[in-house]
Amino acid sequence: MKRNSLLFLAVLVSLLLVINSTKRILSLNTTSQEVTEAGSRLEKLKEENESLKQELEYKKSEQFAEQEIRNKLGLAKKGEAVVVLPKRDSEQSSVLSGKLDKPNWEKWWNLFFGG
């Protein structure tokens, strides 16, 4: 009888150890995946940081300042001329091209009689 209860106790302890070990192994796997994901996020953030540092250095440069002055303010260096071309809407140019294709008599007809 004592031997049966001792065997039962040993099986119960072994079962508890197996369950606890399984939980710890699953927890370790989950933690390992989280560490891997965090490492990949860290690499992406490092690349983004490097890109932003390069952009900052470029924007601190004289070349960027000159480009912004030329493009946004329309200024030029001494001896240069600034030429500003008006923008045409695609609708306006298509309407004009449609009017130019018709003969004059048809344009007059449409003007007076609605066409």
C-alpha cells in the first residue's frame, strides 16, 4: 500500500514537472520570436535613422539652400535671368485646339444659331 502511494506521488510529481517544463519551453519560444521581431524592427529603425541623418546633412548644405531659393522664391544669381512660363490647363488647351479645327463659317453659325 505504501509502495502504491509512493508510486502515485512520483507519477504526480513527474506530471507536474512535465507540464511546468512545457509551459516554460513555450514561453521561451514566444520570447525568442519577440526578440527576433524586435531585432528586425531595430534594423529598420537604424536604416531610417541613417536616411534621415543624410537628408538632414543635405538640407544643411549650401546646395539645398540655393536650390530652395531658386525654386521657391524665383531668385537668381548675378547675371542670370529668371524666366517664368504661365501654366496652361489641359482643358483650356483642348478647347482652344477644338475651336481652331473648325472653319470660320461653322464657328459663326454656332455663335448665332447655337450648335
